[in-house]
Amino acid sequence: MHADHELTAHLDAHPDTAADTATEPAPRPRKPQPRWLGLLVPASLLLLAEAATRAGWLASNLLPAPSEVLATLQQLAQQGLLGHIAASSARVAAGFVLGAGLALLLGAWVGLSPLALALLNPSFQALRAIPSLAWVPLLLLWLGIDEAPKIVLIAIGAFFPIYMGVASGIRDVDRKLVEVARLRGLSRTALAGRVLLPAALPAVLTGLRNGLSLAWMFMVAAELIAASRGLGYLLTDGRETSRADIVLAAIVLLAVLGKLSDSLMVALEARTLHWRDSFGEAPR
Amino acid sequence: MSNALLDLRVHHKAYSGRSVLRHVHLRLAAGEVLSLVGASGCGKSTLLRIAAGLDRDFEGQVLLDGTPLQGPASRDIGYVFQEPRLFPWLSVERNVGFDADRSPDHARVAALLAEVGLSGYEKALPKQLSGGQAQRVAIARALYTRPRLLLLDEPFSALDAFTRIKLQDLVVELARRHGSSLLMVTHEVEEAVLLSDRVLVLEASPGRIARSVEVPLAHPRARGDAALARWRQDVLEALQAVHAL
């Protein structure tokens, strides 16, 4: 009996090392730091810049004081700044919707169908390797200098991160969950709708978030090249008239708008993925 | 034994050129509890996957109640994996009633959750469950379709000792109450002898059944029952004979 017990104890012992942790409480989440901590660095820099220009250490035509930039913003507000913001936002929205729509469709197809993966993925990977700004001359040749080339460029910028997120998100779904679904006899469509897409959702949302920030980036590129309205136009205008304050004002607005749209995306992510069991909060 | 619930014959099963199983014939009567033990790599999990229809790439055939198994989707078979494998975005209720998609039988889910000791957890998400609770949900899910055969692949190995004891008792009791047969892969001789009517000892490379040890003790069995020691000894000797120990 004693001998038996030792033998079985030996049998018991080996496979459980990894398993015992399964029922232990999850590691304590990191203590959240106060939110205002993130304001410390920019606020200090602004104060420093204000002091430096007022004291005359820095040439105010190259680095205008933050108060001066604020005054310029107020002045611009009376001269149709909202129109510029609206023009840029509309371009980003249109390009993002176009790029994201195509990326979701094609990414899902490539993720779900081995045929589409073999057929399309190599081409997309090749196209992805092209620096997107290289499309600009071609788009200008083909589409003129109106809205169309700008929106298409923004769509190209937004397309690839989203496409990658969807396609690889679906490909990377845990085989173990797919097996559970197979045991219940799910059809291909049911498998896609009930298991693959929900499981790929975190990767899809990350792709959408990256795609949106790239859409803002490409909007600026498009407007720098040819535009008569928009924040990119303000940047060019400020440079041509040697008004660093206008350039900085446009940069501040781009930062605010980018951050705002990203926060919306984060909120959407938090709502959609409330079921996720993750370690820390997402970087906002 | 002529009308076996499960009649599984594997003439040959290879995995990337290597023979995993050869000449395995396994019969399981209705209501029987059968355990498979053997060294790791002896193909016992593969055998279970074949029985479930998850693995179709082998020479042989699986008969469930006399008719060949067509695919993995038989509602007569429930499967409990080593890990719970719950869908993290679905509530406990939707996980248990996964077979019925959006319209699970609420009364049935509630009854199953009560049986596994998780009443009131319907709306909880998997992330809110402990490892043992998640495995209970997985067991409830496997029983949802009223399967006649429950396949268990080392279902308790990821649990702490106390939870394991509770779930072992629970599974055998549920199987009796629901009239399901159990086919269980385990690496614990103690567990196999305690729970099973019959223990099959598998030999490795290629996997084949080396010995069948009957445990003719009535259920429920007491964990400390000295009579179990005899069959435990038999199984251990068989394992030693096939160099699994």
C-alpha cells in the first residue's frame, strides 16, 4: 500500500505544475496612477517656452510663445478656421470609411478563405511595402487635384493596418475554440459569425485604431501637396508667409483632433471588448 | 457487449509519417465508465479525438450505436477538454447553451448550472470565473445536448486537488443521472481506478491496448476504500510492463 501510494503520488506530481496556477487569483492589477500625471510634461514645456520667448532667449518669429499661438487661434477662429477643420475632418472621415470598408471586406475574405489568402495576400503584402506617399504623383495624374486623390490617399493609408488586423486576427483565432465549434456542427457561415469574427475583434479594433491615426497622417500629406482649405493648407500657408504661429496653431489642432478621434475609438474598443480579461488598461 | 454504444476500430493511424495507433479495438457499453491510461505520446488523446469525429484521417471506423460516425457534430457526444475552452465573449448561459446559439433553453441551462453548483451565474462572463468554475461550465456545456457518450480529455488535470475531488465525484454522478457513458483519458492511476468500471492500459509507439483491468466495485465508491488498492496495483503493474513507468 505504501509503495503504491508513492508510485501514484509520483504519477500525480508531474503534470500539475503548470496547472496549479490556473485557479490562483490573477496577478494583482497595477496600481492606477493619477491621470493628471500625463499633463505634467506638456505643461512644464509650455511654461518653459513661454518664459524663454518672453525673456528673449528664443526668437519669437521661430518659436512664438504659447500665448501668442493661442491668440492666433482666436484670430483664425474669426477667419473661417471652422471651415478648415470641417474640410480636413470630412476628408479623414470619407477616406477612413472607404479604406476601412474595403479593408474589413477583403481582410475578412482573406482571413476566412484559404483560396483568397493564396490568391490575394501576396499582392496586398507587396502593395503594403510601397511607401504610401509614393502614390501621390500617380493619384494626381489620374485623379486631378480635387478631392478624389486626397480621399483615395487617405483610404490607402487607412486600408493596410485594418486589412492586416482583420486578416491576421481571423487567422490567429485559437484552434481550440474552433474545435469546440466543430463539435457542435457549425456551418462555415455560422463558424465565421459566431466564433471567428468575435474572436478576431480585438485585432480588428486595434487595426481600426491604427488605421484612423494613419488617416489623419495621410490627410496632412494630401493637403500639404495641393489644397486651398484644410489644416494642411494652413501649415503650407504659415510656412509661405513665415508665420510660425499659424503653423503651430495648425499642429495643435491636429493633435487635438487626432486625440479626440482616437479617444472615441478607445471608448468603442472598451465597450465592444468588455468581456476581455486583460492585464492593464489600454494606453490611451 | 453485443450492443455496444461505441465500437471503435483503428487499424492504423499515422501522424506525420509516424505510427501513433495500430490495431486498437475499443468497445464501450451504455452507462459504462472507461478510462484510458498510458505514457504520454501513446495516442490516448488521439483515440479520444477519433471517437469524437474530430480526427477523420485514420484507417478504421467508429460506430456509435451501430451506425458509422459521420462527422464531429453528433449531439449524442459531449466533449470536455483539459482546459475549459469557453468563449470569452459569451455569458455563462450562452456558453452552456452554445448548441442553440441565441436561444438557449433557459430552464435546461439553469438546471445544468444548478447541478454543477453554479446557480445564478447565467449572466457572468468567463473572465469572472475561477479555473474550477470554468471547468464546471464546460461540463455543463458538454451535457447540454443530452449526450449518451461523454468524452473527457484529462478534464481535471488543470485543477487544484480539492476542486479535482469535487469535480470527479460530480462528473461520475452526473453521468449516472443522465445515463451517459464516460470515456476518459487520464494520467492518474488513482483517478482511473476510482472512477472507472474498466481501465485500458495503452502501450506506446505504436499505441495499442496492452491490458484491460476491470474494476467490479459498485458506485459510489469511497476514496479511501482499501479494495481499490488491488486494482490500482494491477494497473500500475500493467503500466510498468509497457514501460510507461
